[in-house]
Amino acid sequence: MPRTAAALIALSCMSVPAAAQPLTAEDAQALRDEIGALRARLEALESRLATAPPPRPAAPPQLPPSVEIEWRGSPRFVSGDRRFKAKGRFQTDAGYVSRPPGSTDRAFGFSNEIRRVRLGGEGDLGGGFGYKLELELSDNAVDLVDSFVTFESGPWLLTAGNFNQYQSLDELIGDTSGSFLERAAFTDAFNFERRLGIGVQRRIGDWLLQAGAFTDDASALASSSDGAAGGDENNSFGIDGRIVRAFRIEEVTVHLGASAHWRALKRTADAGTRYRQRPYLHSVNTRVLATATLPVREELHYGGELAVLAGRWHFAGEVHWLRAALPAAADPAFFGGYTEIGWYLTDGDSRTYRNGIFERGAPKAPLGSGGFGSVQLNLRYDHLDLDTAAVDAGKQHGVIAALIWSPVNYLRLNINYAHLEYRFRAAEDFGLDVIGTRMELDF
């Protein structure tokens, strides 16, 4: 192609229109020399192009890592070993508690409330690190709930932050995964709660070992709680441990557990401690069973757990003892426990079990997809004893029935009936009837 171009240039230069004057010998020679030089340059360029390496292909544009989106009640974003999921919870309650004989307390009768609104998120950061951050609006106040960082490596899991201590199967089960509106009476009466601390757990075959050291709950450590009962004056701490063995016998899952806990209240003992419980419904703030304020210096409590999961059936039971150390009086010992049985009326539905606790099971045939959702019937006997030689706060015997309908996953409608009998040494015995309802959304 370069040679053809050179020839064309030469011809065009050498052609002379008819009206033009003929070239002199000197001009023709100069033109031939110029054409020769141009041809030499074209040939050199042609040679260089023939030996030059091929051009490098352009680098592809750098794209962001791919992100997959899953739907689990809310969007869950996944990119490699990094994950994030928005979390939320909404519960609204309404109920009725019959009035004790002679009582003028207006808390009895009908009551309702927004039980809790919780927002937050959880995820994995990669490298074994994860987190969970949640805030809850309850009783018209915002509290810090599960807020912690984890590190997982093989069978080991480390947790640091504000989270539930390793105590009681019923306490550790999520409030939207439990069998009833409220947990067993002893969990509230013995002041089980989330506290700031560090914990470690390890799996060894069928065994799950958990232990942790904790200070106090986040609100008690806040500057607004300054003084003898909190803030920078709060130097209370405790140690908790739990051991679980979960194994299968054919299609049956068996759970055996035990926990022990010790806490030194230190300077917070000056503010005193009370052990008390509502008549089942949280919307009723009156405590029928309640000790006086006690100058508790230390607490030692321990308990045992048993649960069985077999298809549509489940069974669970616990016992728990608490001994409170007082400085100048006999140490009172309190007791609580429950036993329950539950059955899914809908075929194919079952509770799920993982990591030492029961979890929510999704309906096999949700409403709108050819089914009715899941329907579960549960029955519980609940006992709390705050009556000792040193403290007379009474005993509670409760029989509770619950009917739970989950039309779709993440949504439950919960209806409970409870009959509670109260026994006192220094007061008249009486019984209460309770009806409670709850709508709960959890994602």
C-alpha cells in the first residue's frame, strides 16, 4: 500500500496540464530526487511496522465485587464471605387480668401496649468476624439490646459486647420464637437480662460449652445512672457458665443442659435488690409476688434443662435455684421452674433447634401459597417460689395455654390463657385469670 501511494504521488507530480510550461532539466531532477527520498522514507516506515510487536489489548474495566441479594424477611446482601441483613421486630399486646378480691389497683382489667419495636442489623465482616447491633423501643424508652462483635474460628466463638448471659433455655430463646407470650416466671423474677461482657463457646461433638464474664446491663452503666446504683460507681461483675449436650435418637432430638452463675454486686448492693413478678402480662406493671428491697451482696444460682423435639411434638422443662447472700440475715433461697408440651396441628410443621436453643420454624404451607400457615398448641405449668424462712413473698402456680398461628414466615398471632394461683403465709390466697394476645412481626 505505501508503494502504490508513492507511485500515485509521483505521477500526480510529474503530470503537467496542457496549458502549463514544460519543466526544465534541473526542476525535473529535483522532483525525481524528492520522490526518491519520499519512497525511501515510506520503505523504512514499512519495515518498522513489520517488525514492531503487536499492540497490547486494553485492560478490562475494574468492576465492583458481585453482590447477591436474598430475601429473609428483609434483604440480605452477600458478597463472598461478607454479609449484611437488616433486622427488625414489632410486637403489640392486649389483654385482661381479673381483679384480686378487695383490690382497687387499676392496673387489673384490660390493658394494652406496644410491647417492643426493635431495629438493627447483623452481618459478617470477613476473616471470621461478625457483628449484631440492635436498639429497642420499649416502655417508651430506647434501650441497647443485642450489640456485640464476634470472632469465629472452627469450633470456637468469641463474643464481646452487650448480650444475654449463658443462663436458662427459656431465657435464651428469642421472644418471637418462644411457646408463649412471656417467658417462665423465674427468668424475670431472678433478674435475668443482657449485660456487658465477653463470652466464649466451643463445640466438641454433641457438646456445647459456654462461659463468660459480665459487668452490668448497659443502662446501669450509663452516666445517667450515676450514684450508688450505677454509672461510674457500678463495679458489680459476675461469671456465668452453661453446658449443653444435644443428640439424636433416630428422628428425635434430645437436649440436656445445666448452667451456674455467680455475681458480686459490690457497691450496687447499697441500692438493694428486689425479686418480683407480674401476673403474666407485661402490660400490667403491678407485681403480685414481690420481695422487699434486700441488701444482696452476692448471688449464686444454678439450673437444669431438658427438651425433646420429635416431629410436630416438643417437650421442655427447667428448674432453677437462686441463693441471695445478705450481710446480717439468713440467706434466702428461691426456686422456679416450668414444664411444657406443644404440638403443631398443621401437618409437616415443627419447631427447629440449633446452637443449644429452639428457633422459629417457617410454615410448610403458608397462607397465599396453597396453605393456611402453621398452627401450634402449647400447654405449660409454671411455678415460682419466693417464700422462704427469711422472706415471705408468696408462691405462684400457673397453668398456661397458648394457640399460635403463623400465616406466613416472620409473622405470628399469639393467644394465651393463664390461670394463676397465689399462696401466702401472711395474706389470703387467691387466683387470677389472664387472657393475652399478641401480634408479632420479626425479620
